[in-house]
Amino acid sequence: MAGHSKWANIQHRKGRQDEKRGKVWTRVIREIMVAARGGGADLTANPRLRLAVDKAKAANMPADTIKRNIDKATGNLEGVHYEEIRYEGYGVGGVALMVDTMTDNKVRTVAEVRHALSKHGGNLGSDGSVSYQFKHCGQFVFAPGVNEDRLMELALDAGADDVINSDDGAVEVLCSPSLFESLQSAFDAAQLVPVLAEVTYRPETTVALLAVDAEKMQKILDVLDELDDVQEVYHNAEL
């Protein structure tokens, strides 16, 4: 299956994330705490916690920091209670936005998200107003030059839903969230290393923005990303 230019979007996104690397620990700690509170401290029985711990290790978080926050979440240590809340809305040019937050004060959080959107040309929508435009899935993106035939054979054998060849040579593999870890293990065994591997919400269609609108949309994303309570922002803009 052919797709639009994926590599440029991934490089752009990773570059923006690298600029804000200092916030990674804060977000990963919250993810660990919510995952542990919801599914327990046993990594073998809690796939969401396993993914959060993997993110923490990738961010060079010490093992004792990881354990301490799992203990806080499961009641072994006193900690803060975080609540997960998703906000849906629109950015520039009708771009769909989903903003996932973890907060100990939802009144503060909704006010901050609403202000970030309205100040820069977006607006909050109602629950369900845009979520239907996104697919919950496991996503792997491989850089141009990967052995496409080998990758496709391996991915489909491991249960992938789709393998998408982008116009710029990048290859994207999609799977159900429940199969994410098994595909990741298969790629690791074959020494096929993705530049992006995550369980995410992928837009079913995208909105191409011209230069001025793209800059305005990027401003919205930057402002949202600066909010302490924001964990992830999903959108369907091509920047």
C-alpha cells in the first residue's frame, strides 16, 4: 500500500521532541504511575507498565527512580494521584486534535488547554468530536533504505495489519495494540530497527497546511507541549 511522505513528518516530530527532552522524565513518571495504579506492579501482567518502563529506560531513567514511582502508584509509598483526561478539539484549518493529559487538578488543566487553543486559533470540541478520525494502533516507522521485502514478509507473518510504503522511501507498519510487543520482538530478532515504535492514535486522513497555517498550527502544538499536564498530542496535520 502506498502512502504520502512519512519520513519528513517523523523527522520533524522527533526534532521537536529532542528540543524538549527535559520534559520526558516528568511525562514518563506519570505514565508509570497511572499504568501501575491501574494494572499493578507486575511487569509481566501489565503491558502498559512494560511500555512505560521501556520509555523510561530509553530516557536513561535510573532503575531506583522507576521502582520508587511504581511503589508510589501501588500504595507502597505516599504519592500524588493523577487522573487521565482526554480533550478533543480543532486547530488551524480544521485540523483534528486529541490532547491526552494526566492531572491532579482537572479544573486547572481544562482551563490551560482551552486557553492554549483559543489564543492561537483553535478551539475545544465535545467528547467524540474528532476521536473517530483516529485509529488506536501499534506503529513502527523504518527509515528509507530498509529491506522492504524482508520487512513486509516478517511484519505480515507476525500479524501486522498493514505495511505502508511512503513516497519518500520510509516504510510504516501498523498492528493492533495487543500485538505491538510481539512485532517489536520479531523486528529486534531480525535486527530491523525502527526510528519510531509506539502504541498511538494514528489519523485516518491528514490535512495539508501551507506555510503560514503550518506555522500557526506548530505554535498550537508547542504551547500544548509546554503544559505540564499534557502527556501526548495527536493531530492529523501535515506540517
